[in-house]
Amino acid sequence: MKSWIAGAMAAAAGVGAFVALYARFIERTQIRLDRFTVRVDKPGLPPGGLTILHLSDLHCRATDPVQTRKLARLERLLTGEQYDLLAVTGDLITDTAGLDASLAFLATLRPRLGGFFCPGNRDYWESGFQALFARAEPGATPLRWTDAHEIARRLRTYSRKILHNERTFLRVLRNDTTSMRAGLQTIGMRPLINAVVHLEADGLDLWIAGVDDLTGGEPDLAAALSGVPNAAPLLLLAHNPDIWLDPLADRADLILAGHTHGGQVRLPLVGALYVQGTHLSRRRPAGWFERGTTRMFVTRGVGESFRWRLGAQPQAALIRVV
């Protein structure tokens, strides 16, 4: 009996080790290029439609062998693909040191009509569990053992939010967003932060709006949609799919979002362990959502906030709007 138990424990340990290695080193590189078609019943689109390459959550670090393999695979998947717009919905970086890697990758992409970007929470702040054990900005000095009551309170609050799938964000260090915006503009990407652009070209008459991040920035959807005619086709870029909770979002024909990583770690029967604090469910943390004439696509994203993926392959999407 004891030998049977020992064998079962050894087998379970072996399976656990394999799953951990797979999540750490294999699934993270298995990026998919998925294709979708969505119909918009408004004038202003070319007869042949419009193709959008949607990327989100690159979470680039300065160096990461898995990141390098993944981006190389994505480059190969995109070789020969034709797309009109590039839409990047935030979280380019894990920290400021990853900015060069993210810009170098985006510079390899060639949208016919232009690239557009809205920021995510990680573009503003590094995030990590050490924030639970440090004083608030400015200074961010560590808490002392005499602050055990405060540490326990923070741990309880954070655990409760994870359990109930509420929005939370552990801010560690502010990133250099000025350099990020300048770098994006240098490679031809246009940041849209509570702003809108009117794109007219080759039979296209489209408005593209971008809203600031809900937890790291200062979102103002009314400002982002200012001046957009009601009858015009409207594409809205938002990092956090919680933008869906704002009634003004119904003005958009198509919303592109990210942030959830598709749950990043999804278990049988349980679903996603955490959905980054959005209104989306653990069983449906990404994909297509529809309300009235508005459709929202939430991508699983390219990168990871922590270096694991299980049951939530990284994703890029080519979306054909007709």
C-alpha cells in the first residue's frame, strides 16, 4: 500500500513538473495568428473591406529568450500578410527596460494606412507583489516588522479582490511614458490617449478613437469620442475591456481590447484563476462580445505579466471588417 502511495505521489510530481515546464517555456512561445470577419452596417468602408492587425499586451522585457522566440514566430506568421491598420491596445512593456525590444518589434510591421496605440496599465507602472510590502509613493520604502498589521490588511484586501475577480493593480515604479510616446511616433505609430483621428483614404471614411487606461491612466471616453458623427463607422481602442461598462462605448461599432491575457492560467472546471479584475467571467475571459450593434474583441494578448501560460495560448488577430 505504501509503495502504491509513493508511486502515485511520484507520478503526480512528475506530471506537475511537466506542466510547470510547459507553462513556463513552451506554451508562452506558441502564439497563434487568428482570423475573424466582422460586419459593420454603415457607409464609409471600402468595397473590399478593411483588415486590422490587432496586438496587445506584448509585456516586453529587455532580455528574455522565450520572448525572443515568440516574437520571431509571430514575425514568421505575419510574413506576406497584408493589413491596412495596426491596432495595439496597450501594455507594450513589463518595465521601462523593455521599451527598446517592443519598439524594435513594432518597427518590423507594415500596415498600409497606419498604426495606432492606446496605453495599458503596465505602460504607466511596473507592477509586482513587492508593492504589498512597501510604503506608497513617493519614496516606496519597505514596511517594517512593526507594520505587520498593515501588511496583513493589504494581503487580505488583495486576496479578496482576486477571489471575487475585482479590479486590482500593484504599482511599484512609474515608467517613462514620455519616451514611450516619442518612440512610438518615431516608428510611425500614433498614440491615441483620450483622442480620436479621422482616417480618409481609398474609399475609407473611418474614425479611430483611443481611451486611456482605466487603472494606470486618466480615461475620458467622452473626450475620446468628441466630434465623431453618430452615423460614422467608429473603431475604439481600449486596453481594459471594462470600457464596455461605460454606456458611451455603445457608440463604437467595434471595440478592440486586451488586458486579460485570456486568463493566462486556465484550469479544467475552474477556468481562469484571475481575469485581471474585469467584468468578464473566469470561463470566458477573452473572445467576442456583442451588445446591440457594438461588438468587442478581447484578445488573449502576446505576452505575460508573469512568465507562465497554461490553457491560454498567446494570440495575434487579423480582423476583416466588411
